[in-house]
Amino acid sequence: MIEYDETEKRMVFKLVYYGPALSGKTTNLLRLHDILDTEGRGDLMVLDTKDDRTIFFDLLPFFLTTPSGWKLKIKVYTVPGQVKHDATRKAVLQRADGIAFIADSQLSEIRNNFQSFENLEKNLTFVGLDIATIPLVIQFNKRDLQKIIPEEDIERVWRPTGIPIFFASALKGWGVIETFQMLLDKTYDYIDKRYSLQDVHGLSKEEFIQRIVRKKAMDH
Amino acid sequence: MGNKQDIQYVVGKEKRLKDLISESELSPLLNSALKAGICNITLKDDTGNIIVEAKQEGFTSGLSCQYTLTVEGEPAGQLLITSDAEELKPLADLIYEALRSIINSNLKRVLTTEVHSSVVTQSYEELLETNRKLKESETRYRDLAENLDRKVQERTEELKKAYTRLIQQEKMASIGQLAAGLAHEINNPMGFIMSNLSTLQRYIERLREFINTQAEAIRKTSLTELISSIEEKRKVLKIDYLLQDSIELIRDSLEGSERVKKIVSDLKGFSHIDDAKISIIDINKEIDRTLNVLIHEIPDDAEIVKEYNDLPGFRCNPASICQAFLNIILNALQARQQGLKLKISTYYKDGMIHVIFSDNGPGIPEDIRERIFEPFFTTKEIGKGTGLGLTVVYDVITSYGGGIDIESKTGEGTTVKLTLPVKGDGDV
Ligand SMILES: Nc1ncnc2c1ncn2[C@@H]1O[C@H](COP(=O)(O)OP(=O)(O)OP(=O)(O)O)[C@@H](O)[C@H]1O
Ligand SMILES: Nc1nc2c(ncn2[C@@H]2O[C@H](COP(=O)(O)OP(=O)(O)O)[C@@H](O)[C@H]2O)c(=O)[nH]1
Ligand SMILES: [Mg+2]
Ligand SMILES: [Mg+2]
């Protein structure tokens, strides 16, 4: 949690899209931005990219007000994937309340996925978060491409971990909402335990998710 | 809630409207708006407090347009523009657009600069380049920035800070590497020296036993002449003393080796500069550790007086605290070459750990006292001081919510007093 302010009745949470460089983290946020209604969310801020790679981070904020009158803000960040920006990744991870790990499905990227996941484990420990309890989902992105890791292989390796796995093509727009929704689902449980969203604030999980994942009405 | 002191920098801290806008930045825009016929412009934050206001003299009422300003997409304030003519609506829209753009680009700038000054990941040149690009994207609103000079200055200040940390980090990193390298080099020979000494100790014991048995056996024979000549020789060569002393010599050497081992492990501990782990430490121990690292810098005739009292554990990143102690002690060592007396005292009182370093150096001249915390301020010759020592001390100590106070009398010495608040367990 980034902020908890009794007087202003405000809680600010942080979700982080983690993963190797160019796996499609920014594209995921772009899709969320396109698909979701402007009500309840802010603009996507893509912080200065150089050669099309994220140097800093991207940010897409969501807001809602609980029945108890508190303001909830969920800030969704991406981290820069390149190895050399580890310090920025740590700063983005600090105080995170949930993580979506975006892996690149291409066969050539197996090693990078693995390294980035290891880096995530290391950095979580570094910022004092527990990988076993923090909400975590994994998305295998770029399923629209040809030379990709077969689904069975991914299932075999990752299912036993119990971490929810999603297959997606951020470019085409599928799998993105599902990933985000599951992340919100797990995050709700995580923060409900600490801040009693249901009991104290009267905010149910269904409502929490519905208010954030509000699809744009198609205009004809 | 979260224990802010434990965290040096978190991406995501909330920004308010007034963090992102300054009156000086806006005044050119507001002034030209008034000249163009707008009667009143008021900017309020989300709680209704006025951040900036500009109005035409004699203004009473008119047609109003209201706009909501957002920060990160969330309503953060209201802009109220009043004019006396319908035709001015496009102008009001334009002002709103300009303001929105200023807020957004300032937000970007603040966020990126923050990442840099707190998390040094890029070189100074890359940093400059990024800032240059950010500024280019603002070109459209250049004409608003009559006070460009000032902004550049502010920005340079921010960059300078980031640069300061970069240099200090590099400096610490190289000290750390050197220390780690030395530690490794020393550890190897130390290993066999210690093991050889213990073996030697056992050998001597056995030799002594053998000599004694032999002497005993000879004494039992009737070879009087032989006995007396051997005993004579034994006295002359001081064999008994020699045996006794060898044992002591070896014991002392073993003790000495233990000490070397300890210093080496201190060096190693010290070199862990980038493991920014927070742990609970004993400040007294950390000061000793720092002194050990500096052992070869301390002249023989220097007198270091320690007055340590029991302290509660302190929650921090040990490397950063050692870094602060190191910088203060180095300053004292550099302040006086001969006859240095440095007193280090610690005590705990009312939730505060006090650490006091007092030297008998020349003191800090009154006219520079205000400047010693400035980055790059130094009175030392080129190559000797970078002028970052106290800047870093200040940064480190304040990052733990502590305070630093320097008292100095010219010709008598300098006293650096640190206070560090001890808090209950944070929940982070
Ligand atoms: N104990 C002291 N006695 C006398 N002067 C001091 C003492 N400590 C600091 N100063 C003065 O304050 C100045 C700034 O100190 P600071 O530690 O920041 O930088 P520095 O020692 O010059 O360089 P660096 O520590 O980066 O190598 C010093 O140049 C010196 O003039
Ligand atoms: N084919 C394909 N390309 C994708 C997909 N998602 C992202 N990309 C491309 O991969 C590149 C890197 O994406 P980006 O979102 O910037 O990666 P980031 O570094 O993780 O933020 C871009 O060229 C995207 O268009 C996908 O699902 N399929
Ligand atoms: Mg990106
Ligand atoms: Mg110094």
C-alpha cells in the first residue's frame, strides 16, 4: 500500500506489471486503457521512452469510492524490463499489493522469462515482500506468434506452483482483461485481510472488480 | 501505518496540485490573460484552498467558466475563469489547456527526476539527455516560461543532487571493492599462518615433554659428569625459559591472528555496500567496525577515547550508517595530523540514541560553517576532498528521522552530535 490517510479517508494501492524487456507490459496497459471505460480510471501515463523501451515506468490509475465513503485508488505500474534498470524496478516494487508477471511466449525468450522471474523473486525479498503471499498472476503473452512455447509445456512447469496462468495476446487484445481481473481478485483478498474492505467499508469483491473492470460501451 | 522512515523512495507517492504548479511559473500566463480581457482567474485545490489567483482591478462580476483539473486522472482542483464577454470563452479554454499541459509535464518531470535522484541508475549524461528531451516536448509552451532561467536553475539543482549521490555511491563502491579484495588477499595467508601456529604449538609441547623425559632418564644413571654437563648447558642456553616462552609467543601470535581475522571480517562487512538490507544493529559495534576499517589511517599518536553506553538496537541499513560514521571520523582525522584526540561517546535518552564525535582539531571557521553541508563544498585541496562527506552524513541521518548538530570553536575543535530516534517495529 502506498498511502493510508484516515483524515482524507483515502487508500492508495499499487499493482505492478513485471517481466522481461519487450514482453508486452506496456501493451497490456495500453489495452486496458483502450478497453476500459474512462469513468473510474485516469489516463495512461507512459513515462518517457527511449528507442521504444520503457526507461522509467508506465502508470494507469483507477479510482473508486467505497460505500463507507473512502476513496480507493489503484495505481497500476509497469517496470522497465532491461537488466540495467534494476534499481528502478526495486523502487517500483516497493510496497506493491499485487503483481502480474508478463512472460514472452516466444521460444527464444525462455531464458529471459526465467531470469526476470528470478529477478522478481530477489527484488521482492529485497523490498521486504513475500512471494508466497503477495497476489501474483502470470500471463504468457504474444500467443498470436508462431514459434512459441507450447501450452502443455507451460502448464506442466507452472500449474504445480498454484499461480494462476493466462494466455494472451496483448497486441490483439485477448487475455488482457482476464489477467487483470484475476489480479484484482487476488489483490482484493490480500487487502481485505488487512483493511477489511468488506466488513468495515462495505465493499464486496464483486463490486470492487466490477467498478474497476468497466468495459466501454460500444458506440455504434 | 507504514513506517515512512524505513523507505527511502517509493514510486507512487501521491502528488497534490500544489506540488506541481508554482506561482512563478504561472504568472506570465495569468498576466497575458488579464491583458487579453479576462477578469479573474482562480485556481483552487480539491479542498477549496486557493493556490493562485489573478484579477482585473475593479472586477465585480461576469460570465464564468469552470474547469476541473486532474492529477493522474483524478480530480485535484478547480479552475475558475471569469470574463465579461462571451467571445472570451475560447481564450478561457486555451488557458485551461495550457494549465493542464503544464501540470502534466511537471508531473512527468517530477516523477522522472525523483526516480533519478533517489535511484541512481543512469549516468549523469543520460540523465541530462532525458531531461533535455522532456524539455523539448514542452516547447509548445515555451513562451509561457519567461522565467526559464529559474527553472533551469531548479532543475540543475535536482540534477546536482542526483549526481552527488552517484559520485558518493561510486566512491563507496570502490572503497568496498578494495576492502573486499584486500580481505580476500589477507584471508588466504592468514588461514595457513593460523593453522601452522597451532601445529607448532603442539610440536613444542611434545618437544618439551621429550626433553624432560630425557633429562629424567639421564639423571637416574650414574653418569655424574654427563649429568652435570647437560644441566650446565641447559642453564646456559636457558632451555627452560625458552620452552616456556615459545609457548607464550605462539599463544600471542594466535591471538594476534584472531584479531587480524576480525578486522578482515569487518572489512568484508563494510564492503557489503549494495546490500541495502534493513537490520537491527548495535551502534557501538558499528562505530568500532568503522574504526577498524580506518585503522591504517589513524596515526600512532592519535588518542581515541570511547565512552560507550548501552544502546537499544537501531533499525537501519548498516552500510549507510557506517558510511556516515566513516565520513565524520575521516574529517576529524584530516583536521589534525599530530596529537589528535577524538572522543566518541554514545548514550540513549528519551527515545533517542545520541552519538557524539568530538575532536581537538582547528575547528571550522565561522564564515564557512553555513556551507559545510553543501554538496561539493570543501576547503581541502583538489584530490583530497570532494566535499560530499557531510552532505552524505546529512542525507543518511535525516533519512532515519534523525538530526545532526555541529558545534565548533576556532582553535579548539569540532563536535558533531547525531541524534537518532528509536522507533517501535514498523509494519513494512
Ligand atoms: N572535524 C572537522 N574539523 C574541521 N573542519 C571540518 C571538520 N569536518 C568538516 N570540516 C570542514 O567542512 C568541510 C566539508 O566537509 P565534508 O566532509 O563535507 O567534505 P570534505 O571532507 O572536504 O571532503 P570529503 O569528505 O568528500 O572527502 C571540510 O572541507 C572542512 O573544511
Ligand atoms: N505479436 C505480438 N507482439 C506483441 C504482443 N504484445 C506486445 N507486443 C510487441 O512487443 C513489443 C514490446 O512491447 P511493450 O509493451 O513495449 O513491452 P514492455 O517492454 O514489456 O513494456 C512491441 O513492439 C509490441 O507491439 C503480442 O501479444 N503479440
Ligand atoms: Mg514498457
Ligand atoms: Mg570529509
